[in-house]
Amino acid sequence: MALAHAIMTALLDNDLSGYELARDFETSMGFFWHASHQQIYQELHKLAEKSWLNRREVHQSGKPNKIVYGLTKAGREALADWVYSQSKTQTAKDELVIKLYNLSAGNAAHLAAEITDRRKEMMRLLYMYEKIRVQHYGDPLSLPTRSKGAYLALIRGLGQGQQFLAWCDEALALLSSVDSGARQAESL
């Protein structure tokens, strides 16, 4: 998926400034598609040049004026075409997995610490996902259509997070056996 499609999706319901879009992106689609503020602003300019977004200046008193972006008819059509195109699976890249291929008695404790840190971060993220689920998606069957899609994305994230926690627990148990095995060998 191109960042363009994520941005256009975020603009389906409301026109937003680049700042508002970047802020909202971090607490919604940003969970599943990461982009820096700079990348978002660059993409907004490209989409406006393609006439998929309109730009309008909003005058503000006491503050600099802001540029607000909204989907054009051509942008909505491009987004609809994209929805019907074949989705591509993104291959994950994770240095930690490659590090695990280099597991030794000497680095097992370090790798366990990295996994522990990742586990803590996932716990924080799952807490946030669950808070969002409870606050916004109480009865999924009664949600408007687009909200049902957001709910499905959210529960996918919850499921993946729970699966990751289970992997962390298994990895930490196995790494502790490597670490304790190394200590036993050193004591001989």
C-alpha cells in the first residue's frame, strides 16, 4: 500500500490540515502503517499535484494560516480503484529475528532483555488498542459500515499482539535455558 492511499483514507470523512492528519494518523492507521510527519506532508503535496486532493488556506487570527486538504472526486475514484486492486503482502523486516540466528551462550541474556523490552512495548500497545475498542466499538454489529472496517483492523492488531506476547513468553523461557546452561558450563 502506498502512503497515498492511507492519507486519502484518512481524509474520507473530513478535510484536515497536515498537522491534524499526522496527529490523527498516529492514533489510528499509524498503528498499521508507519509514516513520519515529513513523509505525510510530502505525500500531501504530491496528491494535490495529481488533483486527488484540493488545498485551501484557512485564515486564523493570532496564528499562521493553515492549509486544509480534502479529497477531490478524482481522489475518491482513485481510492475506490485501489480498494478493488489486489492487496500486496508486506514482508516484515526485524533485526531481532536475524540476531536470534546468532544466539550464543554469551548473548542469550542480552537477547532476552531485548525481547523483554519488546514485550513491555507490546503490552502498552495492547492496552491502548483495548481502550480504543471499549470506548469506540462496544457493539460491532451496530457500527456504521466504515467503522466496522476500522474495528476489524483493530481486532487484527489485538490478535497479532496477543500472539506476539505468547511468542515472547516462549522465547524468554527458551533463552533462560540457554543462559542457565551457559552458567552451568562455566561453573565446571
